[in-house]
Amino acid sequence: MSIAFNISAGDFAEQYQEKKPLLITSAVAKTYFPWQEANEVYNNSDVASEDLKLFLNGLIPKHEYTEKYLEIGTLRYRLVKPTVYEYLKNGATLIANKIKHSRKVDQLSRQVAVFTGRQVVSSAYVALGEKESSPCHWDTRDVFAIQLIGRKRWIIYEPSMESPIFTQQSKDYKDQHPCPSDPYMDIVLEAGDILYIPRGWWHNPIPLGEPTFHLSVGTFPALTVDYLSWLSTHIENYADSRKSLNNWRQDSRTLASVGNHINELINNPENYRRFIDEFTGATRIDSPLALEFFGNPSASALPEHLGVRICAICYPGLDSGYIIANGTRLNLDLKSLKIVQHIAESSGSSIIKLRNQLPEIPYSELNTIITQLCRQDILEILD
């Protein structure tokens, strides 16, 4: 299932990303995500984790709707379903954050990640009444709200604080930076619609008294403050940064020297590259297991019909002949580089397509290279 963004990634980045909201109608098939899939999201959630939450006029304590029990000596947790159902009937919203183990959620969130070139985290919201899950607020990450079942009203307001980060939650800053009184946008999302909301934009999602389920896919790029934090770990190598402080008159020259050194560190392109590489290398993609192909010493060549995709969201090292995926930095020879570049250009490919596009690489060698890259968790296969 492909998301119909109806705008190129380049135009989106130039015109909307971190600038203003964007409504994309009919981006996902209305029948793509039935209730069976929505229920599975919650079935597969860690009930004991704070990532699973129930809201009704505030956060409901976990002990009110979960129980712990021993299963043959193992402590487990489960939802008390009659209690959860009753809360939902009374207007509660059930939230699952940091979703894992849902193939369809992964398909959607991965497309958002590739479209934006950013790491993503997905959350799910289900409501059956008409009460809001939270007061009007801003998020400290850009969000793609993907309406999958039913409808939901969204009221959007312009930001009152520019580009807040995770330490700057709206509940702590609403007095200094109150929400504007006039809405920027007041819309109802239908099943299949996507609403992009940049961080800092106030929003109030309101159920309409009917069953509704949506995904919130948050994007997490490298921030300038992350770069500065990374650089701070290297400043101690500069002798003046280790000097003790006594008084301004005595220390101002030392601080000026450190300031000049920090300026050199910030504006060093090699430092910037190293930071981006480390940031990229910290991202993990949950590639599917393929034991029959890559754990089998007698496995034959990979079938031509299989698709292949890079286990990464962005590829900053390709221009320099290397790839970073799932924490591994791998220098590529010319043939491997050609293969990976072709896969990167189309956000995935198939083995037979690569065979046709790269006739200069013998097919047996191409298949072997792909197999080796899959074994190293650099590539993943798609059936």
C-alpha cells in the first residue's frame, strides 16, 4: 500500500516542512486498515509500559484498567477488558505509543520516514465518543496524522513559540506563549486523509461521537542543539576549556579563546559529517527475518521476484562510497555501490529490475552481493 502524498518530497520540504500544515485527502485507501488491524495494535502493545495509556479527563492510573498475574512462574500484565470497554463507552481515548509488531503501521510509517528523510515514531489513538483526549497543545515534533477509521475534527492554530524542542512542552509554556484565539484551520479528517502539522503549531483533535482511529507518525530529525551537544563532548580536548574560573576580568580571555575554538568546531565540515554519520548510525530498522535464505548454508540464489530495500532512512555516505544501516558503516566496492545507489534512488527495487538495470554486473555476482548485504542487515528483502 503506497501513500499518495500528491507532492514531491522536495516540494514538501521547501514549501511545508517546519513551515505550515498540509492536508492531503484520500492519501490512503479507506479499506486499508480495518478494525481487526486496529485491535492488533493494542493486543501487541506492552500493557505494563507507560507507552499504553488511557485518557478520560486526564490520565487514568494504570492499576484501574490493568492487572498483573503469574503464568507458570512468569509475571505478566493484561488489560482488564470490561473496565477498558466501560471507559471507552464513557468517552475515553486509548493510546499506544512507539508501536511495534504491526506490519501495516510499519508500512505507513516507513513511507513517511522515506518521504521526509527522518526517523519516525508511531502512535495510535482510538475513541468511540466525543470527548477530547487532551487539551489544545503543541507537539515538539512534526506529526503526520493519518486518519484510518472514521472521522475526527482538527482545529489548528499558528505557533506562539518558534520550533519548540522536547524540553519545551506546551503545558509548561502556555502562560508565556498562549494559544492564539483565531484558528488557522478547522477541518474534519475523513478515513484515508493525512494532516501534516509542524512542531509548535497548536492543535485540538476532537472526536465526533463516532468510532475513530488514527495514527500519529512523528518525525525526528537531527537538531542544531543535538550537534552542539555532540560537539560539547569534544571541547574538553582543548586545554583552555579545562581551566578553572575565578573572576570575569581574569577569565574573559580564556572564555574568548574557548569561544573561538567552539566556532572552529562548529564550522568544520568534517565534524558535521561525523555527527550526521553518528546520528544516522543510531537509527535502527526492524527488518523482517528471512531465516530460510540467510541462515541456511545450503540456500540457493534469491528468487528474482523479491524486492530489496535499504535498512536506513537516509544515505548521507553514498556520495563518499559508504553506507550506514542499522548501526553498521560499510565501505562499498564499485559494484556494490552501483547496486545500493540504484536501490536508494527508487526507495527500493526488485532483483529482476536490478538485473535489467545493471547488465554489466554478472547476475550470479549481483545476487551474491545482495545476499551478503542482506546477511549484514544492510538490505532487507520484500516479498
